[in-house]
Amino acid sequence: MNNTIKLAVASALLAAASSANAGIMIPAGDWTLDIGGVVNAYYTSTRQSGDFTNLSGSVLGGSNTGDVKTSSNITTGLLPNYLSVSGKTRQNDLDVGFTISINPGASTTNSGIQSANQENRQAFVTFGDASWGSIKLGKDLGIYASDAILNDMTLLGVGSGAGILAGNTTTLGRIGTGFMYADWKSQIAYSSPNWNGFSFTAGVTQSWGPDTAGGLNSNHDNIGAGRRGGSEPAFEAKASYAWAGDFAGKVWVSGITQNVELGAFGDDRANAWDIGANVNVAGFGLTGYYGQGEGTGTTVLFAGGYDAAGKAQDSDDWYLQATYTLPGVGTKLGARYGESTLDLNSGGEVSNEMWAIGAYHPLTKHLNLVAEYADQKAKATGAEDGKAKTVSLGAILFF
């Protein structure tokens, strides 16, 4: 598939999944069309207690008021169901292509209502040449922090959010418990050729920021409040170096900077950067990641980035992940731990952490069985900890 999902499959844990990343190829005159996608579903059981309003409010599902409850759902995981149509051709010494995707949810939580959330994550055109690179115009995965999610083992599973995001298109995986969500953004971006493993991407993306129409309302404001763009675009870039062989791996860095409009408080510039590495040898894989932001918030961009007085708040994210592929059967076992922390200008902090284990078995070259256990904790100074323990069992199909 000539799109980001192809990169996601290639970056995901299961070696067998990478053999399924060629879609349904259809010659059509001057064009070659590629139809591909993802279908997945999981049974999840989440035991939740404490308060989840202390970190990025509605992203974590609102108040639980200290009660202990267990919820079971059948839903999609971190990846939505995906149907993508791509096309490519060579015209006037240019490689020209497009991708359009639809992403239907698979969770129904209300009787008589079948309108599970629908997303349209990709709609872009590309043109370029192997000698000088390519240009992308349209909507696709953001540039900053994209490698963090593409190297996350929960990409093929559920991670966190199953109990409190039932009815949504996806769960959270490790978003907000180790890295910032790269999100799906309108953008104009340039990607370099691959120079013996080194490449980079840089672009301008649609700016987002706190909704200041009614004033900043809390230290974790703006989630679901109609975030709007600033007077300038955001600027994002990443660079990476990858190598093959018996000891294979990749290292990367990325960053984002954006002017943020703060209403009566004027303007400010929010910035974030990250660095990560992944190495693989003899069936073992190890991934390490760290990111830091000022004014960019936590979980999703600008959630808690600024306090009620319009002052930027610092944040950081990190995770460690280890995997091992069983010889002969291809089953990949993994364990990981990560934290995301927002330092409050008023004193104290809010944080969200998660450790998890998973098993990912290639039943066929296209179909993978998944079992995961995730233990999540949200903490805030002066508030009761929110806890969620989730067991997930299901399958994911790539075609």
C-alpha cells in the first residue's frame, strides 16, 4: 500500500505482517491502483477505579468519581478499520500518486444506532523523482512523533482506553503514556531520497491551539473544545538513519514549532522535540524513546500546554520496549513501560503511565492473533490516582 499504513505494517512487531503489506494491485490504463487495508476487532475487559479527569480530561474518558467498575466491550484497537485506495503513475519524468482512505469504527454501544465513528485520515497527492525526493500535499500522519507510534507494539493491539473509549473509532494504544500523538494533519511536506539509510522530511502543517474564544478554562483545557489554528502554520521535521544486516536498526529525531494565539494573553511559540532508536538482533528487539515539549501539552497537541494565565507548561514523554520473536512459529512476545508527564505552573504535576505485555501470533501471512494486558495509572497532585487494567483478545487482518 502506497500510504502510511504500509509504513505502519513494515514498522509493526509481527514479521509476518510485513509480508501482507502488498494490497490488491489493479492495472488501469496509465495508472496502477492499490487497494488495501486493515480489519481488526478485540474483546476487552477493563477494571477501572479512581479519577481519570486529572489528565487531558475527555481524552481519558471523563470522571470515574473514585468508583471501581469493570466494563467489557468488543471494539477496534489502536488501528482503526482501514480501506485505502492508492494510485501511481509516471508522467513527464515525475512519479505521481494519490491516497484516499476511510476508517470506519466497529464498536456499537447504543441500541438502534449503527453510526459508529467514521474518520477520513488520508487524502493526499504526491509527486517527485527518486533523484531529488517527493512532495506531499493533503492530509496524512503528522511528521513530529510519527516514529514513536509506528514503533509502538500496541499498534497491532489495544493498549489503553478500551474501557473508557468504547464506541470510538480506536483505543489509545500507548498515546499519552509514553509519547505525543502525531495525529492526522493537513500538510505540505518534502521527503528526501534515501541516501544509504539517511533520509529526512520537513513540512508545514495546519496549526492547532487552545480555543481562546471563551478564554482559557483550566490547566488541561481545549480537549473537545474546538481547537483552532493560529496566524501561522506549524513547522515540523524529522530525520532518520536506518541500517540492515544481522544487527539492524534505526535512529530518529523530530521536532515541531508553532505560534500559538492566546487571546487576551497575546501570542507564544510552542516547541517540542524527540529522539528514539530501535535495534533488532537474533529475534530480539529493543526500542527507546524520549520527547520534551514547552507549550505543546500532553497526549494530543496543546492539551494542557498553557495554564489559565496563558503561560506555557513543560511536558515530557518516554518509553522502553523489548520484544522477542519465537523461532519457527513467528510469535512475537513484548513488554513495555512508558510515562507522560505535564509539569503544572501552579505546582505539582499530572502524569500518565502504563506497563503492558503482549503476544502477537501470525496465524497466516495476513491474519494475526493478539493477546495483551495493560496496566495504566493517571496521577495528579492532590487527586486520587486513576487506574485501569485491561485484558484484550482479538485479531487483526492486513490486506
